[in-house]
Amino acid sequence: MRDIIIYDILIPALNRLYHTDYDNIRFGVSERNVCARLAHHIENIMRSYDSKNNKSLFRKYFADVEYNRMGDGEKKQFENNLHRPQYMVSDLLIQSRGRERNYLAVEMKRKGCSTDAERNKDRQRIASLVSSRKKDTENSCVHDTLIGAFIVYSPKDVTIELYENENGEGVMTGELYFSYCRENRELLQQ
């Protein structure tokens, strides 16, 4: 499932984003717009994937931007660095809108438009979302998200830091780098 999310959903959606919505990126349109456009492409690719492969992996899942509720309307929380619940709003989630496991949590930043502290806070949130729930915690924080992605984008390139669960902890497990080819209007993996 991990490879499907990364290579069949996320990367093709980023390619569509750069092919279709490149001017939004080039002109510095707000991060929320870029996230919303990426979510649009992700959800279309998810539906197409299920249809093409005669599967229902994504039937109950949605690509949501700035979503902050659980299935019962309760506010979503993540576990901060002090292991305390903190209300959260993720830039983009592939989620069921219920209590089922999230497939993907994305935080996006435009290159050069955020501080180290802001980027580190986003990385911390992603690491928390992919980590396992600690046995001694009784909070309703979101855990066990399959994959976290911290995406830094610009008109020239995209970097994706991947976060996954290793031994119960959310850790960065890899990095993907793409450059934008204006001639073909696509991302090329480096």
C-alpha cells in the first residue's frame, strides 16, 4: 500500500499539479490554493486507480485540505513534542473522515517562504501522525498514518521528505527530489 500511495497516487498528482496548475506555483498563489489543487488531483487519481484496477482501496477515502475533525465531529489532535494532545489542521490528508487509518498526511511549504521553526513544527506533526499510539496515553490523538510527506515546492523543483513508522516512532525514511522541465511541463526525478 505504501508504494501505491507514493508512486501511483502522490507523485502522479504532483506531476498533474505542475502540468495543469504551474502558473499558480510560478506566480506564488497561496499555499492553500496549491494544496487544494493537489488534493483535487490526488482524489481524481485515487478514483481512477480503483476503477482501472477493479479495486476499492480508496472507495471510502478522500483527499481533504485543512481538515480538522474526526468522524464524530470531534476536533483532530496530534501528540506534540511534550506528548500532549494539540489540535491540528493538516495541509492535506488522504483519510476516511472517520476513525480508520489515514493513508497520507501532507504538509507543504513554498521554498523560501517559511522559517526553520515553522518547517520543524510541520515535520514534528507529521512524525507524530505516523507514530504508534503509546500504551500509556489516553488521548484521542491521530496516530498510525501510513505515510507522511513534507513537501517543499518552487517553480523549479519539488522535494518530498517521507515519514513512516519505525519501531513505533515517526521518522524520516527517505527523500525524493524532482526538477521541473518547462519543455515537457513535467517533474523529472533526480
